[in-house]
Amino acid sequence: MSARPRLLFLSHRIPYPPEKGEKIRAWHMLDHLAERWDVDAGFLVDDRADLAHLPVLERRCASVHWRPALHRLGVAARAVLRVRPGLPLTLGWFHDAALAAWVRQGIGARRWDAAFVYSSAMAPYVMGPAAAAGIPRRVLDLVDVDSEKWRAYAGSAGGPMRHVWSREARTLLAFERRAAREFDRTILVSAEEARRFAELAPESAARIGHVDNGVDLARFDPGRGWPSPYAAGAPPAIVFTGTMGYRPNAEAVAWFAEQVMPLLHAAGTAAAFHIVGANPTPAVQALARLPGVHVTGSVPDVRPYLAHAAVAVAPLKIARGIQNKVLEAMAMARPVVASPQAFEGVRATPGRDLLVGDAAADMAHLVAEVLAGAHPGLGAAGRDAVMRRHDWAATLRALDGALPAPRAEAGASARRPFAGGDPGRAAAA
């Protein structure tokens, strides 16, 4: 048996490949924890193509256990059918009976010295008296105060959906508070997000902390000679990167295309707006009909689009935590113009490392200034800022404080082996 302590790592999505926000943070945390722990990773897979990356996780972890997530409509139906008075739909959305059974078996066998749970949706798997007795330390990464996102949705919605989002915000916050009371430590993605949750859950404030998001500076290296994806002689490129099936991203690019681009064109500023990201909604695809707007859909690699952009924009109106798109663009030494919401949590100085604007006229003015050459040192300053404050090697040190590895003689050697089945292998058979 390994002398190292054993860790249960649960996430609501497969934590590899790290090509979008939730997977980026999950992967870097898992990779870091695997330096000191033998990790049993359990997660759901909503895209069968991601199964090609299982060997990476199997090499990094002691064991890997996965379950297929239902099709989106099936998941939604299950969430509605499982809804209980006072509980959020989120819990039913990510519940899987076989994965829950595997976790219960491991808890009963006292397999794990600790559990790290990524997102509130996975918290129920290790809550309750049996989990408290069977796992000596449990840490929950809420990432964001997700209930606040639903509250923002409710504020901008009308009709029945306003009531749906309001209920989800109310019930999810109640669950987030209950989970924080039960877990030994709850962490979030930024100091700002942690402060907000401490205000909402004052009874757990002493056990709430944060681990900043980072950026892979070697991967997002502007000096690697990326080939340009833009046509020769095309206007300067304004780029937005992100998953385009995500409502805040879709709303952000629609606002920029419809409100900011006309102001730039009216002022005689030559530029094209490139919306780069997978799963664009029909409304996002329709933006390509507007002058100077291009929608790429999924691309093999976003880095060339960033490397050859004249400016990267992040005009989000609903945003929680730290935006990876902002960190990545800054790491690529691109000038960044962000909304106040997208800037929150980024440890940088507006006006020196990036530009922050809110109204359409303000953002158009800042973008035009960048295109006119008014901020020549902005990109270099942005990369320097993330190198100093958002390098994963530095930010993840805070995770060691939240989840210190026990001494070997009090850890893995004292835990019993686990003979439970592998739900992932059963599902794949």
C-alpha cells in the first residue's frame, strides 16, 4: 500500500482537458494535489469526446471513476423530477446514483483521509453523519457564489423565469450555507468572492477562504510565433473568447456587437469583432449578419486568435469570480478592455495593466484608443501583472493551507483499502 495519504476528488465535469473555465481550475487543483496525495477522482462526463483524455487523468490519479451525464434535456427533466421543497434544481441536475453509491462504499470502507469537492453541486455526495465520520477532513471549493448568479438572472428576467431563477437563488444560497457549516473549509475563487460569501454566510465566516485562479504562463506564451487566423489585409481584430452557449458570454457579445461596434464604425474606426468559442447559440450565430462581426464557433486553439488580436474585450454584465478569458489575454500580452464585472478579482491595476469601461460609449472610446496606439505598453504590463500575481505555482500555495496533507503514519497507512467497483468501467462496458 502507498505510504501517501488518500484523497477523494469530486467534480461535476471531467477535469481535463483544461480548455474552459471550470475545467481549467479543476485540473490545476487536481494536478497540484496529486503531488502530495494519492487521488481517487470521481466526476461526470457530458461530452463523450472527452473520454479520449481519460489516460491523462489515469496517469495522474491513483484511480479514476466516471459516470456519463445525461443529455441536457434528460438532465433537466431529471432535475425537475427530483426537485424537493426548499432544495435547488442544481442538486438534481448533477446527481448520479451509481457515483453516489461508489462514494458511499468508499466512506464505509474508510478509504479516504480527506475529500476535495469541486462545486456546490457535488457537495451532497460527501455530506451527512456517515461522511463526517468516515472522512477526517472535507474541503469544498464553491468557486463562485453561484446563488448570486441566479439572483442576477432573476433581476434581468421577466415572466415565469423570474420566479424560477429567484427560487433557485434562494434555495441554492440556503444549501451553500448548509454545506459551508458542514465542511471543514470552504474556498472561493477570489478574495472578493470569499468576502461576499462570508457576508451571506456569517456563521461560517471563520472557515471561508479563497484560492485565486491562475493562468498557465507557458501555455499562453506570446513569444511562440503563432500563425495568424485572420485574413491578410483584414481590419484590426477585436476578439472575445469563451464558451458561447453560456448565457453571460452570449449576452456580452450581443451587447458589444449591437451597441459598441456601431459606435466604432460611426467614429471611422476600422475594426472587426471576432467571437471565438464553442457552441454559439442561434442568437450569437445571428450576430454574424452585422457589419464587421465574425462568429467562428469551436476552434482547435484560441491562442492564435489572441496572439494576433489588436485588442481583447470582456464586456460581461453578469460575472462571478475571476474571468479566465481576461487572465489568458493578459498572459498573451494583448491589450484588454473589460467591464467592471469582468475585472473583479483580477489582481491588476486599471489604466496600467488593462482598461476598464462600463457604458457602450466608454468601451468604444477605450477600444478606439488602443487601436489608435494610445496605450503601447498595455499588453506587456498586463502579462507582467499576471506573471507576478496569477501564476498557478503561486496561487495554489493557498490550497495547501486549506488541505494540508496528514503525516503518512496518521494518514494512508491508517486507512483501510477499498474494494468498491468502478462505475466508469461499468458504464463503458
